[in-house]
Amino acid sequence: MHPMKPRTTRHLSARLGGISLLALAALTGVAHAEDAPPKAEDSATTEVVVTASRRLEKARDVPVAVSSLSGTKLDVINSSGLDIRVLASRTPSLNVESSFGRTFPRFYIRGLGNTDFDPNASQPVSVVYDDVALENPMLKSFPIFDLANVEVLRGPQGTLFGRNTPSGVVKLTSAKPSEVFGGYYSVAAGNLGTVNAEGAVTGSLGNGFSGRLSGIVQRRDDWVTNLYNGKKLEGYEDYALRGQLRYVSGNFEALLNVHGRKLDGTPRLFRASAIKPGTNDFNTGFDIKKVRLDSPFISQSLDSIGSSLQLSYTFDGLGTLHSITAYERAKTESSGDIDGGVSTIVAPTLYGTFFPVATGGTTEPEEFSQELRFETAQFGQWRGQFGLYYFDQILKYNELDYLNNGDVRHKNHGTSFAVFGSAEYKATDALTLRAGLRYTSDEKKDIVWGRAVFPGTTLPVTTKVDGDNVSGDLSATYVISPNLNWYARFATGYLAPAIQDRVNFGGVPTTAGEQTTTSYETGFKGYAFDKMLRYDLSAYYFKTKDLQITAVGGAVNSAKLINAKEAIGKGFEADLSLKPTDNLLLTASASYNGTEIQDPVTAVATCGSGLCTPLDRTYVSGGTRYAYIDGNPLPQAPEWVANLTAQYVWPMGDGSRFFVYGDVAYRSKINFFLYEATEFTGKAFTQTGLRGGYVTKGGLEIAAYVRNLEDNIVAESGIDFNNLTVMVSEPRTYGLSLKKAF
């Protein structure tokens, strides 16, 4: 069992940690600060450089729909100390949500993702952090800080990126060590006891070595009252540290990255009967600052450590050999009240459920990967890349039922091996052709044993799956004019066979075969109005066959992994940047994503206790209501996603300046589950942020910020177990910040 730790100790340690980090950075900054202000934000005329093709290239030359976030935009959206979910809606077609809070993000690109909440769930969006593909969702939650940029690659990316990328890639790249001494510190403090402090220092260590040390402290007070026992919940303390050591000698370069994290807080709060039956409105009396949870254990912690070693050697006239060796592991504990309320016979009255629930468990992912990749030099009109990739994962976790003395244990072992290659041919001065292939072979084995509550199978039980696939891409880029490129791309993607190993409450291990995606895409990238406007426009269509879905049926309290026949998606995306004057920078992005499940046969169990209002064709079998999912949109797939930002700077004569930055993020309504129900339709959501302040001539930034200005609260996801339980968005936060680069 995992009782909560005393809050007083956690809060004191967080304050000391934050003060120490800020003091160290401040002293360093005072000693070495330059008189010049920090580097100004990039203008619309600046070329965006990306690594979507595993090379440094101009974004407009890459035949992939890719968006890049960096600088002020990243700083602003993370002002209030939130986690990686802040990236949702910040680029076209991207959504991120979680039913575990800060420890288990689920990513969706162009509507394609996976809503499953099991630790062994596979996701079709890959998160690549510092060139290392992270498989387990709990590793994907590593905090975002001291980043050079974030790139979101849309559509299948399987040729050059390892592990499960049929929907796309979220690629995070840390700022690298520099030979020049420098760094920064930043601290923000606001309501709800929120602190977000980070800093970095970098410089030469002599004899070809340079280093960079960066860290972050994020915390928040417990601000939600549990009416059941008077305790406070929803706070957290999150620490992360990253050290990098770089060595360069002639044609050889090495980069060692060691990083770790420690999180202590509470899990995502499930809110029982929060929705009024027959609507998707909050129930009478709903208050985001109150819950009534009867679980004796409500706690969450995560400890992780990881490292990677990147080596490269350039052979003169031939190309560069790259090696990336990586190891990641974590231990996560999460315990709570999964039905979100107190047992009562009057559910769905606010806070009411039909029986008590207290569950939890510990998850321990451990991952090793090795990639060898050779990047050729330019040989006339040709250049290319080819390589090998190996991945090995051991995943251990247990499911604890505190009230019924249940303890189910799982051990999963998965391996993947791939061979890949990509070639580029410059057919003419204007036309460039690219093609790539990847062969992947996967094996997974799962063992379940222990003490199950109402087991559906005799334990222990072993389940195995394996599969292989050949995926690839073909593309063309044509330079219409010096300021306009057109591209077209055909690509296929692959999601390995999967295992769902729930055995409680009549469940049995289930499997799903490989999922494949075929995608078609075209677009234009370029400049207009004397390079005041930069734009990236794309349109796409994809078909995913044998869609891996988890049929979570609240009515039978079970989950079954199956393959639906297929799903299609189509839409368009726009990414714009406009600098009409030297002092004003505007950006805008928008996407339309239309998705549809096409399977006239498959039906899934609907909500428990019959409380919701299904909108699909249904039938009843064995006392359970089932809904056909044919024609439904994919879950967590908003049709519209949009983002607007505006930054205006008033320079002063002495080198100082005032500034204001505003941003608006929007997503349209979403469907929580495979079936459609009135109550489980999330409303459209708009969130506005503002930041304004003053930068001294010495470069010290003093600012005030507010996130979720309107204090919009909506249901983001749900549990259809035995009541109308949902998880909700973050409240309004505001505060003050200081930042200094040196």
C-alpha cells in the first residue's frame, strides 16, 4: 500500500529546492551578465530550420508537414508550471490529454491516437526526446525545459524514426553545450502556490570538452478539498535535472546526456457524477475546488533516470556515421479513487457512486535502444541515409485492489529490430525526389500472475504476439519560385501487434494484430509580401486498417483489445507567421481533421448502470447494452484546432523595452469514447493567455502572466464505469516572473 507523504515536508523541500536553483543561477548571472538584452524573437523572415529528415534543413525544403515551437512561445505556455500537455492545440492537429495527470500523457495527431490507460498501451504518436524514441507513456512525461525547440511531424514517419510512428512524431530537442560561457535563469510564482523555476549554465571545459547543466522545479499547493475527510489534493512537486557533456576532436564528436526526475503529488482527480444526465453540462453544485473521494490511498510519485550517448564520426568525402545508445527507466506509483466518489444508492447525485473503489499500483518501465545510422555526403545529385535500430523493453507493473485484497502482477518483454534506408535525388535544379523503406520485426511476451478479484482466467497466464512489416515513403519537392515550394508525399506507417492483459472482473488477455496506415499529403511552403509572411499549407488523407482499439465497457467493467476494420482521416492545416512591422509579430495555426471509423460489425459495451444517453444504434445482449461504432469519429479527435499569438515590443531609447504577448488556443468538441453519448461529449474549449512586462537594458525581464484568462473549465475525458465521471481542465493561474539570460 502507498499512503500519502506528509505535505509539510514536501512543501518545505520544494521551496528550498526552488530557492537553491534560483540563487545559483542568479549569482552566476550577476557575475557574468552582459549589457546587451536577450536575443530578440525571430521574425517572420527568418528561415526555420528543422531536423524532420534527421538532417538540418530549411523547413520549406522538407516534404513533411512539420511545425516548430521555440523561444517565447514555449516560455509563455509553460509559465504556470504545467506539464507536457501544454503542447495541446499549439500546433495544427495536435491534442494531448491524460487520465493520470503529469505521469501518463496520451498524444493524438490528425485524430489518430490511443485512449487506453494501461501501462502497456502502444501509442501511434512517438515522442522522441533528444533523438531517443520513448515507448512507455510514463517516460514520455519527462518535463519540458531548456529546449532548443519542439518539432511536431504530422503523418507517418516510420522510415527514419524508430518505434511506432504511423500518426506522427513529437520531437523535443534540448539546448546543447556551447564553447561560449552563458546560460539563463527564470522563476515564476503565482496563485495556488505555483512555482516554476528553471535555469541552465553552459561553457567550455577545455581540451575539446564543453558542458551544460540545466534543471527545473515545478510545484503547486494542494488546492482541492476532499469533502470526505477534509484533506487537500491536486498539488505536486516536480524536479528534473539534465547534465550534458560534449567532446569534439577533428571529425569526431560525442555527446553524453544524463537526466533524472522526481515527482511527488496526487493523481488526476476523477469527479463522480459531475455531468448532469441527458446533457454534457456540469451537474448542479459542481465545484472544481471540491471532490468527495472515499479511497484510503490517494497518492502519486515518479522517479526516473536516463542516459544517452551520441557518437558521430565524419569520413571525409563519404559521410557521417552516427551511433545513439540510450537507457531509460522509471518507477511510478499511483493510487486513487477511480470511480471518483463515495458509495451511495442515489448516484448520479453529485459525488455519488454505486460501490466503493480504491485501486493503485506501481509501474516500472525499463528501455534500451541502439541506433546506427550512416548519413552520406552529397554524391553528385544523390545523398542518403541507412541504418539499423534495436529496441528492448521490460515493463513490470501491478494492479492493487486495496478493498478486496487484490494484487495482480504483470511482466512484459518486448523487442523490436529494424533496418531502414532513405535516398534523395535532385532531378533538376527545381525538383527533388525522396524515397525510403523500413523493415521492422517485433516480438512481445506477457506474463500475468498473482491474486485477482473475480478473475476471468486461471493464473498464471502467458500471452505472446509477433509481427513484421515493411513501410516507406515517396515524396517530391518542387521549387516554383525562390519564395514558394510545393511538395507531395505518400507514406505508410505501422503499429506493432499489441497485448491487453487485464484479468480482473472476468477479463482475459486479448491481442490485436498490427495496425497499418496509408497517407497521402500535399502542400505549399513559402513567403509572401516581401517576406513579411511565412506560411505552410497542407492537405492530407489517410486510411488506417486493422485499427487497434480498446473496448472499455463500463457496463461490464472490462477492457478488450480488438482490431476495428479501418478508420479514415482527411483535413487541411495552416501554419502562418506575419511580421508587419519591426515591433509586431503575429502567428496563427489552424487545422481541420475529419475522422471516421468504418466498421459495420463492431460494437462495444456502453456506460455502466445505464446512466448515459448513447447516440449510436444499440442492442442488448445478456443484460448489457452494446453500441455500433461505425461512422463515429475517433475519440479525442477535435475537428478544429487553432492557435493565435501576438507579440508587440516598445523599445526605449536606453536599450530597455516593454512587451506584451497574447495567445489563444482552441479546440472544437471531442468524443471521449468509441461510442457516442450525450454526456461523454466534451465541449469546445478556448483558452487565452497574456504576458506583459519590461526588459531592462541589462536584459532582466520582469513580467506578469495569466493562463486560462476566462477560467474556462470543461470535461477533458471520462470514466464510464458506474457513474458519469469526468476529468476536467486546469483552472486560471496568474503570477509574476523574472528571467535573465547571460
